Amino acid sequence: LVGSVLGVGMARGIGALDLRVVMNIIISWLVTLPAGAVLSIVFFFFLKGIFG
């Protein structure tokens, strides 16, 4: 989906890209990985505390 948004935008010219959408995509990529890592650590220690 992301590739198609950027690909169509580039095919139509750089002016056709909605830079707010592109920035939202980039920000979501940057937030997703650390958030997933933090949640994994939290769940690991939570479950380790319950099940030993």
C-alpha cells in the first residue's frame, strides 16, 4: 500500500504527492518498531512474573 501511494505519486510527478500523507507514513514507521519492542519487553516481564 505504501509503495503504491509513493509509486503513483512519483509517476504523476513529485508535486502530486501529498507530503502530509508521506510524513504520516514515515512517522508511523519510526514509531511502530520501538513501540512494538517496548510492548514485547513489558509483556515478557509481566508473563515471566506470572509464570516464573
